[in-house]
Amino acid sequence: EAQVTQNPRYLITVTGKKLTVTCSQNMNHEYMSWYRQDPGLGLRQIYYSMNVEVTDKGDVPEGYKVSRKEKRNFPLILESPSPNQTSLYFCASSSRTIQPTGELFFGEGSRLTVL
Amino acid sequence: GENVEQHPSTLSVQEGDSAVIKCTYSDSASNYFPWYKQELGKGPQLIIDIRSNVGEKKDQRIAVTLNKTAKHFSLHITETQPEDSAVYFCAAGFSGGGADGLTFGKGTHLIIQP
């Protein structure tokens, strides 16, 4: 089954404790992206990757890191989480390469709470 | 950069009635306009999209219209059913090369009243 898998789905952590949210897709997509969803703010892009070893900042990259060492994986790293990073996070992938007009396939989300 | 405004933020309709969600965009270069549906506890899923070379597209009970001159596009759902209850996001993007360019609206919570 074609899918985007995120882990963990739920996480409660404390300020400053490094964490990684993993994302894996099995559709051989070149493009992967991370979004955060907050009430009243919709979906905002954090980082995206057009292909292996190619990453770029989205609209709200502060406090986050990503890496793309393999085509299927795109982990989101919070080096020193803060309470304002409490949010619902989505990973997405697409077969588009240069053009942003392919269907985005989203994971089921990771709800992160930073105390 | 692109700015997408979406209205209303919440929409409640009676089952069987129609629902309309409207979006405006700011960048005249945008030429791709998808709509995503997010059910409770799940990730968004593409339901319909339209490109700037057409003014309307239909898929069963769902239709999208685009007015390039006014820079707005709308989602129309007819004969609403309980399973239509969800959050709907519009987005605008540019197809033509270069960096990623999809900008999402803030979402509309559609509630279907029985």
C-alpha cells in the first residue's frame, strides 16, 4: 500500500530535549516536505527536499533541521525544542520534481507537545 | 510571496444542501489550485485541482471554479452528506520550474448538520 509513515504519532517532551520525528515513503517520490498545522494558521511549510541531499527552507524553518540521505526518508529534527513548537506536524511526498503540481501525499501526523 | 485567503473559517450546512468555500490569491503567476480534505485524525488528501487554463472542473458532487482576473477560486459541494464533514484547505502554486511554491489557506471546517 502506498503510504507516508510518520513516527511517533504522539510525543510529549520537555524544553531543550532533542527529538527526531521520522518520515518514510514507499512511493519512490523525489519530493518530500514537512508542514506544521496550528489552529487558525492552517498548514505552514517548514522544510522541503527536491531530491536526495537537496533541502531548502520553507516559510517557518526556525528551530528545525532536516536531512535527506536516502530517497525514502526525511526526518525532522528539533535540536532544542521550545513550547512554541507544540504543534501537529505532517510529512508529505510527491512525484513532482521541478514543478509543484503533483499530488501531495500526507502522513497521518505527529502531535508534539513541548512542556 | 504568495498569500492565500480562505473563507469562511467555519461553515455549517444542512445535509443535502450545498456548500461553497472561497479562496483568493495574490500572485498572478500562480497557475495551479488544489483542494485538500482533512478528516479528523488524518492527514490532508487531495480531492480536486484546477489549472489556470480552465475555468471550471467537476468530479461528481464536487466542483471548483477559477476566476483568474479576480484571482479567486471556489470549491462547491452539492448534496452534502455526513462524510463531507471535514477541514478543507485550498492552495495556490506555480507550475513552471524552480523552488517549491504551494501556499495553503488557513482551512475551513465544514460541518454537515443531520
